[in-house]
Amino acid sequence: MPKRYGQGCPVAKSLEFLGERWTLLIVRDLFAGPKRFQDFLGSLKGVAPGVLSHRLKVLEEHGVIRRRMYSEHPPRAEYTLTDRGAALRPAIRALAIWGATHLDAELVLVHDRCDRGIEMSYYCPTCDEHITADAARYRPRRARARAAKRA
């Protein structure tokens, strides 16, 4: 049963289903392309088949992954990311960068051209500029709708 935080914060809302053990690693593996159940069992050492099956179902229910049956007898499925799932790439890369920097991870995410470690940044597509974390804040979603009505 996923943990419910009862908060409107987007981090808490995301963690209600993405924070379950193995979930983000499943998404991470799918960035390399379609995977079958057995592929996950091979790459996610220690995951129980029942847990994996449940995580895949939850991700599918949330529209993060898509399941395609490639065999009816026996039933076999292949999993791919949806556009919604692919949109998690920056979040997973941010975790990779943080882990490499602060947790002595074995791998580091690097820029292909110069082979140096990269950093994450905030970007405003409206202003077309990178901004500091200090220049960003949370606000209620409804405020945007009210502002649009006034305009």
C-alpha cells in the first residue's frame, strides 16, 4: 500500500507512488528502451517477482509506462515509457547527479563532449533563461487560473 502524505506539495504527491522501493529504478531501466519482465529481474537484483509485478501495474495505472503483450500463450509483456514516464528523465538524472556528488556512487553523469560531470539547473521556458533555485517558489495552482481570467 503506497504511503499517503496528505500534503498538496508536488514532491509529496509524486512520492506517493514514485517513492515506493524499485519504482524509479524500473523507470531508469526503461530509458534504455523496452524491457520484459525477465529483463527487470536481471537488472534489479533482489526484487521479488510479486513486488516487481505490483510496481509495473502501479506505473501503468498512473500512465508512466505502457504494457504490450507480445505472446498470448504463455502470456508475455514488454514495457515501454509513455511520454509522461519519459518526462521523469530530468528528475532521475538529478538524483544521479546528487548521488554521484554526495554518496560516493560508482558512476557519474558526464557531458559527452568534454567528459566532465554535469550539474542540474532550473530553466524557465517562458523567459528562456536558466535561474537559481532561490528565484523559484511554490504557489497554488488556482492562482494561475485566476490570473488568466483577469487578463
